Amino acid sequence: MKKLLLSLLCVLGLTSLTNKIFAQIENGAKIEFSKETHDYGTIKYGADGTCTFEFKNTGNEPLIISNAKGSCGCTVPVWPKEPIAPGAKGVITVKYDTKKPGAINKMVTITSNAVNEPNKIIRIKGNVLPAPEDGTPVNNAGPSSN
């Protein structure tokens, strides 16, 4: 009987501890992206390489993005510097230098106070066509979708 009572107390203690840990994980800012990868497809040399990543703070505390860094100098992110309130949305804009022909496969690492993903990676991919050889001006109208 004592073993059964001791076992029951251990199970109840572990359950209580587990609930406290999960409650702490549930509290705080949370970042959720509507998309995590932007595919440019095939894009012209010199075209507009700007795309956007919309996110929402699904947590219960303000979300603060402290940094966003591209995997190279050709990938430049811009992020909101002000806190994002719980339930509010924000946008990270990424500009890729399309004067670099060839495959695109780049990452942007986002650092924030989000309890679910404090270091989140979003990606861009696609292919930049070679520069025109005949001296024809480059049409800078890129794809219309962000």
C-alpha cells in the first residue's frame, strides 16, 4: 500500500511539474509566418528582387525582433524595430541583388524573443537569368507576386 501511495505521489508531482513547464512555454511572444519560403521562379537579370514575409504574434506578450541577417551580402532584410503586440501582424522585407545570375538559395535568420522559435530561418530561392548580351536595356519589372 505504501508503494502504491508513493508511486501515486510521484506521478502527481511529475504531472504538476510538467504542467508548470508547459505553462511557461505557452506564455510569451510567438512568431508564426504565413510563408517561410519565397520562390522567385525564373527572374530577369536586374529585376526587382524584393519580396515580403508576413508574420503574426500569436503569443500573449509583445514580440521583439532584435535582428535579421541574410546569409550573404546580396540578401538584405528589413524588419520592424518596434514591438509587435499580441495578435498583431508585421512584415519582413527581403531584397535580393538580381545582378548576380544563377541559382538563388539564401537564408535569412531572424532573432527574436519568441518562445516557440527564437531563431527562425526564412528562405528565398529561384534563378536569375544571365545579363542581356545585345546591349538591350534590362526590363526591371520583375514578377508581380511577393
